[in-house]
Amino acid sequence: MADALSNYALQLGDDSLILGQRLSEWCGHAPMLEVDLSLANIALDLVGQATFFLKFAGEARGVDADKLAFHRDVLDFKNCLLVEQPNGDFAQTIARQFLFANWQELLFRELSRSRNEMLAAIAAKAVKEVAYHARFANEWMARLGDGTAESRERIVNGLEWVWRFGDELFAVEQTVEPLIASGVAPDVRTLRAEWDARIARTLGEATLELPKPRRAVVGGRIGHHSEHLGHILSAMQFLPRAYPGAQW
Amino acid sequence: MTKEWPLWEVFVRAKNGLAHKHVGSVHAADDRMAIEAARDTYTRRMEGVSLWVVRSAEIVASDPGEGAALFEPAADKVYRHPTFYSIPENVKNI
Amino acid sequence: MYTTELKDKNQKSAPVTTVAEDTVKLAAFEARVAADDFIEPKDWMPEAYRKTLVRQISQHAHSEIVGMLPEGNWITRAPSLRRKAVLLAKVQDEGGHGLYLYAAAETLGTSRDEMIEALHSGRAKYSTIFNYPTLTWADIGAIGWLVDGAAILNQVPLQRTSYGPYARAMVRICKEESFHQRQGYEIMMALSAGSPEQKRMAQNALDRWWWPSLMMFGPPDENSPNTAQSVRWRIKRETNDELRQKFVDVTVPQAEAIGLSVPDPKLAWNEARGSYDFGEIDWDEFYAVVRGEGPVAKERVKARVEAWESGAWVREAANAHAAKRAHRAAAE
């Protein structure tokens, strides 16, 4: 059970870490200074969440959060595929944010009721941040969808890129099942309808159509990642790996 | 060149009981973005319980005005504060 | 962050004058400033005062924004979660500082777009220091320690600069700046106490950032002809050389405390002055960088221009959407 719990915390922590890493890439390059600050703010929240989850995951293994963040290879990362997708243009970033933040808000709302006090506490704090992340994404969906012809085309393309990664958010990896049964982890399957409704509502406000259903691309939870994660880790982990044992 | 986003003046109430203070301005295309930009710019260190944004063009008074809007600040970013860092006593001026 | 009144060595050093202004108003203005009063946006002010402030404040703002780039370069590669979070917070702060300063400059009648256009075209300058590359993690430590350290020395006195919005922006900035410097110094401390490779990295960063940091304080006083007027108008509170000397005196012991040596063979404590003597700055390098020939000047401006231009469709979309909403609201 300790292993399953630790593994679950890795899923949560890796989601936040990898998305935080992606958003950090925008620093100094956003379309407007105010937007740069918003993205950095979201990235910072995510890195904070990741730190808490990874610390918790590490306790069962006798390692700290940094060891987990900087010394695992691709097969041992448990983030969903959505968060490792490239930033692309601002529309693709917003599309990724849109799907993920709305899901994360529902997830943390439920997780804050976890029987595990630490997970519940992390989630309770994070849900406030993530409510803001979702709001930010939803508003930008409307601005881009119902903005200019160009922004509309770009956000449609962005949604097309990320849509195949939505289903994975609602799949339960098998080691999580007993955690659901014991009230530690929420059952994400039960959140699907609510998420669908939120997504549909925002797409409606954005005058966008629901993308067509398509085959889900999955695998992140068991370490079967896209080609992107390797490159993300190469950059992220370079220093600790190049200087083993060094303190920073 | 793209038309510039309008300028909004930002007012923050640091805590209940205090008056709102004009803290500066942000550019935003609409009121929701203005609130978010104001929050991200002017309340990074738990400086506010209340935010107002007003289009600069609407301001008539020449003195800082008053205003409020609710926002929940994050309370844990203690590393923004100098006291979070341990610098030995013998090192001066830092 | 810091900037100086950056002028090309060959530019005429004439003070900024304008057409005849009301001498009574000017006398009243000078008296207020001399009495430590604050000038606010609606107050009468000499054109030269307004122009100098617009240039100084906007250059300061540009410096903060461009300054996000050398440090932003290392966020994804920060070697621990804590360092990553702290660097993200610092860079976010810098963006925020840029925003406060743009806001202050706008009260003087210039627009954000005008200021950005000036930056991208090369007419407006930003602090010379950001034209140097951050090639190692230690550079992030050096920037926080030295560059923010220099900025603090300049900014603390500016909290009582004569122009109200600028002074208030400086108060906000100063509150946030000391975390930046401590963050940088702590990185240097960790490296200096680390492995031989880390020590080398730290010393190497100091070797490369020391002289550019001294250059941040601008040309020597004898080459800064507007200093007297700026000091009288409280736009400048101390001279370039005064601040530079302070910086050296304060920073050398900090380097010694962590076993790093300042790359200046002429550095020596002068007991009689109670200050450090130090070597001559390479003014050719300084003026070249001011002219836009710094090692990564092209990269910095290119990055900002690309961010702005590739983001045009986003800004347009937001405008279009706001107009649609306003239209719909009016129709109801």
C-alpha cells in the first residue's frame, strides 16, 4: 500500500512538475508583459505543488523530492501525456492549460477530502491556486475562440493537438484502484461528466465546436511517454546528473 | 501596429480596516484580465484582500481614489522575504 | 533593476533645454523640489524634467524586462526544486518591477507602446549589464549578488526621488529587491562550499561579472554633465562614482567571506580614505556596450522583438473579443 500511495503521489507531482517546467519556457517571451507574469505565477504554483507531492512520495522510499525530480528517467515518470506536450504557440499553450487546469481543479476538490491527511492538505491549498489557473485558461479560450479569425484558427489547431490526451486524465492506473477503495484517491472516472460539461460550456462561450472524438493516446501513468519527455528531462536534470552528489 | 490594450489603474486594500491605495497601473484588454493582471502584479506578497481596477480614462480625480475587489492571496511564498535566507552574521550589508 | 542615463560617448552633452517656460512656475517648481516635496502627474514641470524622467524611468523599466532573459535562461535547468521556484519568483518580480516602472512613466504622457517601440528600435537603452551571457548556473548567483546588489544601492536613495509615481515604484521595488540579492549570494555560498568544479564555476562567474557590474553605475562623474541638474531636481540622489565606490566597499568583503577573489589586481584597502582603491574600468568596452555592441545585445533585442511580434495576434484577439463583449453589452 505504501508503494501504491507513493506511486500515486508521483503521478500528482509529476503532472505539476512537467507542466510547471513547460510554462517556465514562456518566461520573457509572452505576448504581453502582464501575460508573462500570469504564466510565471501559474508555473510557480505548479512547482510548489510538485515539491509537496514529490516530498511525500519520497518519504516512503527514503529519498527527498529533488532526488525524485532530478534522478528518474523517462520510464519512471508518471505524468500524463498532456502536460509534456510542447508549448507551441500561445493558443496551443492555452488549449493544454484549458483541459488540464479544469481537470486538476475537480481532482483537487475531491482529493482535499482524502483519508490521507497530507494529500488532503496539499490538495486543499492547491485547489485555490488551480481555480485561478482554470479561470485564466477559460477566459483566454473565449478571447481566442471569439476574437479574430486568426486567433480562432490557432485555437482550433491547439485544441486539435491536445484533444487526444484528454481521455487519459480520466483513466485509473491499476495501482490506484485500492487507493480509491480506501478513500485516499478520488475516482477520476466520476469526474468525467462534470469536466465534459465545463469544457462544453467554455467552448460554447468561445463559439468553438467540440472537437471530434478520436482514439485516446495514453501511457504516461506507466512511464510510456511521448518523445517530448526525454528532452524536457535532459534540460531539467542536466546539472544534478553532470555533478553527482553536488549540493546547490 | 496593434491597438494598445487600455490602461487600468489598480487599487489595493491591504487588509480590512485600511483604506485602498493606488498602487500603479496595468494594461489589459478587458475587465477580467485587468483584475488578474493586477492580482499577479500587485499582490504577490500577500499585500491585498481587495482589488479594484478602473480604466484610467474614467478617472476624474487627481488624487489616488479608493476601490476594492476580493482576491485570495497565496500565503506560502516565504522565500520572497529576506528572512528566509540564512546568511552568516559576519557578512555585512546584505 | 539599475540603469543610468546612458549616453553615447560622442553625444553632445548639452543639458536638455526647451522653449521659454514660465520663469515663475520654474522657480516655484525648483523651490518645491529643494524642499523635498514630491511632484505629482498633474503638477507643472519643466519639459527637461519630464523628458529626463521619461527616459530614465523607461530605461529602468526596459532593464527589468530585458533582465528577465538572462535569468529566464536558467529556470528550466535550475538544479533543485527550491532554486527553480525561487528563480521563477525572482523573474516574476522583475517583470512586476518593469510593470510598476512602465506605469510610472506613462503618467508622464508616454504610452507603453511608444516605450516598447523605442526599445525595439534601439533608440531606448537598457542597463548594459544584461548584454552579457549567462553561461553557467553560477552566473545566476553572480547576477543576484552583484547586479541586484548594485541595483539596491541605486534604488534605495531613489525612494525619495522628486517624482511621486517614480518614488512610490521605487519603494515597492526596494521592498522586493533584497530577497533577490540574498537569493544570488546564497547560490554563490553553496557553490563556494561545494566541489572543486562548483568553486571554479563560482570564481569564473565573478571573474566575468565583476567589471560589467562596476560599469552599471555609468560613466565617471566628469563625463556625466547632466548630473548636477539631475541632482538638483532629485532625479539622481548620488553621483555615479559615489555609488560605484559604495558598491566596491560593500561587495569586496562579501566575496572574501566566501573565499572568492575579485578580479582586480589594483584592488587595495586605502586606510586613509576608509575605502577600497580599485583599478580602471575599460571605458571602451562600456561605451561599445552602450552603443549596442555588447556580447549578446543582438540576442536580447531579438528575443524581445520576437516575443512582441509573434504575440501581436494574441493582443489583437483580446482587443477584438473585448470589443465584441462591449458591443453585446451595449445592445442589451
